[in-house]
Amino acid sequence: MIHYQLEFDDFSQHLIHVTIRFLANPQQQLWLPTWIPGSYLVREFSKHIESVNAYDEDGRLLKISKTHKNKWQLFNSDHELITVEYKVYAYDLSVRGSYVDQTRLYVNPTTVCLGLTDQEHAPHELELFIPESLKHFTYAGALPSKSLVKGRYTLKAKDYAHLIDSPFELAVQDRFEFEAGGIKHDFIISGKHAANLERLKTDVAKICQTEIEMFVSAPFQHYTFLTMATGNLYGGLEHCESTSLICPRDDLPKADETEQPSKDYQRYLGLCSHEYFHSWLVKFIRPDNYINSDLHQEGYTSLLWIFEGFTSYYDDLILLRSGVISQADYLKLLTEQINRYLQNPGRKIQSVSESSFDAWIKFYRQDENSNNAGTSYYNKGALVALCLDLGLRSHGSSLDELMRALYAKTQQDRNLASNQVNEKTIFELCKTLTGQDWSDRLGFLINSTEELPLQEVLAQFGVDLQTIEENSKDSKTLPFGAKVQEKPEGLLLQQVLRDSNCAKAGLSAQDVVIAIDGIKATSKVWSAKAKTNTTMQCHAFRRDELMTFELTAQDYPLAQVELKINDQGKADAWLLNHS
């Protein structure tokens, strides 16, 4: 057994003291992941480790050397009982890192617990020692805990993979539990909030029940939701038996929450639905490259359009099918998804499979050119899922059936080398379900930069997709084709569309516009000048250099659609799975 001891006495300095005790292999190596599954960016967690020391069983200092950015080499005798001690700086208030202070002790073991090369399959045990001033904190996490003494907890994981997939928190918490599909679920909220817990319990239980019923069973026996309520942070990360969420406290249901959830509350419920769905799709049904992820380096896959895109399609649809939101609200959410796609010029540059592969270097590293040059495998992937779902339904099947077939296949192949999902898998299942070859249709959806056939597929299920005409009362524009932020020094150009008059004038993202025709540049002036149908003189700073531009007015039209149901029966066959 690999034994970890975590002490939090220096919480005010955001430090965790870690002690590991183990029987060492010859020339034992220790390592820390460079990225956390579900978030596709090398984050270099080892940069937060300090003061690594090793001792033999008699307490004598041993030689331990760092050999790589995330690896340490121990020079020891075979099977000797070794103690390794170090500190971890933990001040990352996100779902990916660890965070400790007087309000919260949150640990992602991925970022804190060094692994032992060739001993990853051994059982792992954590002992947590909570300082006296924080002993009123309670524990929450997927790992079962024992506490025989107040302020001391023992956690057990079957192996290192299980350990690093199990974040936990000690804090002042609100909690409730419920059953869905006969499975116990724990729901924990920390941070300052005034959430209506009864309403939240009712809604989340419906969502979980609907997802379990869709797949028929669940790949877990117990599930934990961890939520941190903050001012404006937002995000989630999936794990096999839990999810870690962070959200604005205003996204949680109010005491007087209306029957139809507010837009903010819908967003939070969608986050819960999304991360819970990942329990099946990406944590159990996995891409081929993530069967045994190499956590030392990037793991490339072109399949995130499935694992994130399909999940993004279902997260809102499940809200409708569970009865948590209305049909009208779902159509609004779908409309927003379509509009985001149509307002993304990069969709004509990058395919959704390319976007998936490039997640490591593009999606997680957004810059001022991202919208011009790339597309989102979340956004376009969701609409690919829509097209595939409605296409399959037109041939007597559905994406639901494909998901169940994929889940069943993974259950059957769980211990086999064939337990892999690739594009071929999806192609084959589509053929099995419909008796038709889907190579060309799927190839077009995922490898092409042509427009998705949204209007055509929706029409088959009683939904009209209509383009909102320019200059209509509902149309929206982007003045000069640039996204701006007003600052004391002027207007910061955050993003400039390539085909805009702003770009044609020579202005670029990061320029600061200070005057237009001799008038101080403000958001109000910028919007008004865009509608004048004239050419004007624009003064802007690029870095510390003042430049002059001839800028022609343009109220850049943003593509928008609206959805209307013209045949409720056909729409219900899709939206509610009615026959």
C-alpha cells in the first residue's frame, strides 16, 4: 500500500505538506501528471511542488534528484521503506487545481500526490490532518472516508488512477442526498450562497433519473456533486464517480425561483447535466487514445466532437426531457447554439475533427484570432450531434439508440484490447442501426467546412429554421465588425473580424482607439459612427505608437436564426422521444 499524509497547518500560506511512505523498487521513480483528464492542456502541475526530501526507515537523508520537469529519481536499496516529504502550493480556485485557505481545503490529487512508477496499481491510502481552527469543516468527495478522531480522515483508493480521479473538499458545506435509478447521490455546496436546496434537489434528481433511464443503467454505484459558489467563476470537470463544479452564486436557484428556471439557473442545471453525462461518455466510453492516458504529455484525439460535442447536445435536451425546462426554453437554447455557430467565421476554416485534434494548442489557448481561424468542438459538435440524431431518426433509429449501443459495446469489451472508440466505431454502429452506409454523410459533418444542413434536418421534424433578415427589429450587428471594451485610455479592440471594415482599414486586435474624427472614442460614439455611412479618421495606439486610419462606417450584420414549430407531433417525436 502507498500511504499519503496530507497536513494543512500552513493553509494561510496556501501550502499542503505531503508525506508519502512506501516500499521502494530499485531506482524508484516518482512523478506527477502534467495535465488532468477532461481538460486538454498541459498545465505543469509540478511547478507547485517545493522542497522534496527522502529518508530511509532510520530517518537518514537519501539522495533524490529531479530528472524531468515532473519526475524525481530516488537512489535507494531494493524494497526499502522510504519516506518522501514535500510541499505543494495550492491556490488555484478552479476545478482543475487545488486550493487551500481558511475558507476551503480543496484537493485534486492529480496536482498534489506524486505517483510511483510501476506501483500505480497498488492500493493507495490518504490520511488528512486538519488544523484545530478548521476542525469544523466537513469532508465531501467520491472516496469513502473514515474519521475516528475529529479533524482526521482516512481515504482509500484502489489504485493511483482511482486516486487522481477523486477530488475532495473540506469546508463549511450545505448538502442533501437523493436516489436516481436506485443509486445514491450526494450533493454538496460550499461558498457563500442562498440557494433553494429543495428546488435544486428536485431538479437535479430529475436530470439524473432521465440520463440513467436513457442509458438503462449507470457505470457507477454512488455519485457525488461538488459545487463551489463564487462571484463569477464558472466551469466543471467530470470524474468517474463525481463531478467538481464552480459557478456564480446567482446561478443557483432563488428562494422564489419561478416554475420555469431563470436563464442563470438554466445555465447551472445545464452544467450539472453536462458533467453527469460525461460519466458515460468519456469516463466509461472513452476515445481510443484515452484508454490508458499518458499523463506526461499531450494525448491527441480527433474525437472530441463526439465526447464533448454529443454531451453538449444532450445537456440541454435532457433538461427538456426531464421536465426541468419548457419546450420554448429549449428552443431558445438551441437557437443560441446555432447562432454561435453561424457567428463564428472560423467554421469555414477548421473542421470539427481538426478542432478536436488541435484542442491542446488552440481551444485551450484562445487569443484574438481564435474566432477567425477555428471552431469549437463543443458548439459545432453539438450541432453535428443534432444532424446525426435527426438523420438517424429519419431512418428508424436515433442518437439515443447509438449511445445505448456504444455503452453496451463498451460494457462487453471492457476488459479487451478492442475497448476503443474511434470514428470507425460510430460509422459501423450507424450502419448496424439503419442498414445503410453513413461514411459520406458522417464524413461531410465532421471533416468538411461546408455549412451543416440544419434547416433541412429540422424541417423533417416539424421545426422551421428561419434566417432573421438584416435591418429587421430582431437583427443584431457588431459596429465596424470589431468587439470592443471601453477603458479609461480608449476603446480596446478585443477581436477584429477579417472581412470587416475595421480590418480593411488596417486596425488590429489589441489596438486602443482614442478618437474618431477628433472626438474621444467611447462605446456610444463607436456604435453611432458605425451607422453613419461615411469614412472617418480614426486615431489609435498600437503598443506605444500613435497611428492614423481611414475607417469606413459599417454596422456589421451578425447571422441569426429563429426556430418555430409547425408540426408539434413530429417535433415531439424528436424532442420527447414520442412514437
